[in-house]
Amino acid sequence: MPALASHRKPRPRVRSTIPAVGLTSAALASVTLLSSQSAMAAPTPKPSIEEVQKKVDDLYRQAGNATQKYNQAKEATDKQRSKVDTLLDDVAKRTEKLNDARRTLGNYAAAQYRNGGLAPTATFFLADDPQSFFDQTHLMDRMAERQQQAVTEFRTQQAKASEQRAEAVESLETLTESQAALRTSKENVRTKLAEARTLLSKLTAEEKARLAELERKKEAEAKRKAAELAKKQAAARKEAERKAEESGGSGTETGSGSDAGSGSSASTKAEKVLAFARAQIGKPYVWGATGPSSYDCSGLTQAAWKAAGVDIPRTTWDQVNVGTRIATADLQPGDLVFFYDDISHVGIYKGDGMMIHAPKPGANVREESIYYMPIYGSVRPA
């Protein structure tokens, strides 16, 4: 008897979910633990006012450095643009000369085509007389010589035109590179100034007051050092005058007549430099500016010395190499004082440890102690 089919439904296989539940629980536990640890972790400490001051000063210094790079790139761009314009003018003139030489050759070629070429024997028999033949032969020789000169001139102009075009192309490429450097420097200045403004904007009113107090203390200390320098310089002058009197001289007029004349000329220039600088006090600092309504630091020093009839370079990095290096103790009015290891700032010494300078964005041209910033060195341009 055949076996009866089972009427019971087969039991579906059910996967165990116990391991998954265990894994999920472990993951949740880990997340909870991490969250707890994060909540318990100490928040990032807010920088002190002293740290903010140091950071802001450093950003302004970096902006000053970037400004000098901008000035350098702008100067290079202006010079290169002028060179390119001159080269393009020269290429146009050379092309015209080449066209003239080409037209001359064309005229010779057309004349030869119209007249044809007769053998010397035929020319002799066709001539009215032998003398006429020799005259014509001499004329043809001269024309041949002129043709050769025309060919030589054409080749010369062609070679020079090609050379100048190549130089113009190279100069245009250099100009493009200078313009790219100019854009980069400009962006770097803006970035540093934006960082400084952002940092200052986050300060509370109380913190801003404390920062202002730190600035006042810094200025007071710088003025104290300036006063010390003024005393030392005054003592040194008195000692020099005393020695001059003992030696039979007349103080500041010691030495030969030519030396006295040279000193008088330098003093006159220094007076003009300071007169110009004083007239700019109150005008705003604007990076990249050279006057007359605003200045950056090296723009002011360049303009002041130009007012005294002395041309000095545009950037602090070039200005520091002009004239004679001077020790801080030997500074005289009109000398240039440079600051920071990267030589990113400069001011005009006015005497008694003080200078006139264009400080930084947001500030105006003013008098300030030379000890407000770390001194790099000083020069006397003329």
C-alpha cells in the first residue's frame, strides 16, 4: 500500500538573529562611550589676550612682507610692460624696413624681367659706338652691385626682424609671469589682513579694552627706550663738541672744507626728507600706495627722499642696500630704520629715538618710537 503523503506543512528555516543583536548592542555601547568621552573632553582653550596680540602683530608683519612682494612684483610688471611696448614698436619699425627692402628687390626683379638679358656681344654690336657700349656695361655693373646690396639689406632686416619678434615673445611671457606673481602677492596681503580682522572681531568689549591696555604698555616701553637713546645721543654730541673745541675746531664744522660742505648738503637733504614726511602725518596707510593721498611704509620713504632729490628703490628689501649702513646709536634725522628679520617695514628717523612711518592697515602716518618693533638695521641713503 503506497505511503500516504504527509499533510503537515514543512517548517520554514529561521535564521538566528542573536549575533546581530549582540553586534548592534556593542556598536551602540561604543557610540555611547565615545559620546560620553567627547562630552567629558575639555573644550579648546580660548587664546589669551597676549596670544591674540602676538598673533595679530604677526599677521600684520606677514601682511607687510606680502606687501613688499606685491610692490616688487608690480615694479617688475611695470618695467616689463614698458620693455614689451618698446620691443613691439621696434618690431613694427623693423617690419617696415623689411618691407622697404622687399619692395626694392621687387623693383629690380621687375626691371630685369622687362629689359630681358642680352649677351655682352650682342650689346656691343647694337651699341651706337664702342664708348656707348662701355658706358652701358659700367652702368649695368653698378646696377648689379646695387641689386646685391639690396639682397644683403633684405636678408639683414629679415634676420633682425625675426630676432626682435622672438625677444618680444619672450618678454611677453615674462610679463605674464610677473602679472601672475602680482595677483598672488595681492591675494596673500588680503588673506593676512582678513585673518587679523577676523581674530579681532571675535574679541569681547572687555577683551578689546585689555588689548588696548597692552598696546599702551608696549608704546610706553618703546618711548622709554627712545628717551634713553636720545640722552645717549645728546651726550655723544656734547662730547664731540668738547673734543672739537679742545682741538681748536668749531664743533660741528670740524674737518676740511669739503667735508663741511658735504655735511651741510646731507643736512639740507635730511631737512627736506623730514619736512615732507611731517606733511604726510595723518594720511592713511594703504598697502601698495605711493602717495600723494596714502602710503605704505616703503612708499612713504621713497617719496620723502625723492622730495630731497634722491631716488631710492621701491621695496624695503632694495632700500636697505642703498647708501651707508648706520648703527642705531649713530642715527641722524633722515636715516631709514628697518624692522623685523624679513625687513618688511621701514621708517624715517626724526631724532630722539623717534621716527615717522606708515604703520599698518587701519592706521595713519604718525610719529612713533623706533623701539616699537624689533630693529633690523639702518641706512643713510645720501
